[in-house]
Amino acid sequence: MKQQLSLEHFLEELRDTAYFQPDGNPDPEWLLVLGKTWTAARIAVADAAKAAAKAAVANAGTESAWDAARTSAWNLARIAASDAGRNELWETAWDKARDASREFVWAAARTEAPDAAWAVPWDAAWHIADYAVICVVCGDLPVPEHHRHTIEKRMEVWRKGYALMAEVNGMLYVYAANVR
């Protein structure tokens, strides 16, 4: 099992992440959309993710596949944190990771992706806060490995300088500006 990451170390990692600076080596398992601008890419990948989500849940009720998977991971981790007496740490981690990631991503967006400076930090904040509570706070608790793996894959998108719109049926919908 991986060594437990502290919340403080994770927050430092957030500060040092090169947001909006794709490393040029995207994961071939991603559905990557490159656009003329970050906003154009975000709109295009959102349309693709929405279409995939609609297809995935056709005749399956109202909850999207993303919502169901996230809710399952969230609930399992929340119960594990509660059982371990970590409710206060959970709340602190969620708030600090959400706020720090919004701050760092927004600062990077202003210079690297000004056209997307308002929308993308909110996308990042949710994904990064999920990582903080499920993989950091509950890193040593009994949360199914497939949930951790999925959250880790989402976090890797941001670490590599790309942006994540959504996950539908295991496919990550990722985007970036096509900077040449």
C-alpha cells in the first residue's frame, strides 16, 4: 500500500502543480479534446461528455453514471472516516483542498488560460477536494481500491497540466488548448 500522504503535503503539491501547462504526454486512455482556446476545448468536451452520459443512462433512471460512482465512493469513504473518528479532518480537508485548488488554479488560469479563468477553477476544486478526502484523509481506511484508483486517475489529469470535465463509464473527458 502507498505511504499515507498528509493533508499539508498534499496542499503543498497543489501549489506546485503546473496548471494549464500540458506536459505533452496525455494518457492514451483519455478522451482528449484540444481546442483553439481552453474555453473552446471545454465546450467541445462538455458536449461529448453529455452525449456519452445520456447514452449511458438511457432507460436507467435519472442519476448519471458519474453521480452514481462519485456518490458510492463518497459514501464509503465518509463512513470509513466517521468510523475512524476523522469527521473533523474530513471537513477540514474538503474545505482546504477546495479553497486552495480554486486559488491556485484561478491564479494559473489568469495567465495561462484567461478565457477559461472563471469556469475551470470550479471544475478543479471539486475533483481535487474529492481526492483530498478519499485518498488523503481516508488513504489508510477501508475504501475499495477501484474508487481510489478512479480518483487518482482524475487527479493525474490536473497534475499533468490538462483539465478534466467529467468521467463517464470510466472514460475521462479531458481538454486543453492546442498551443503550438
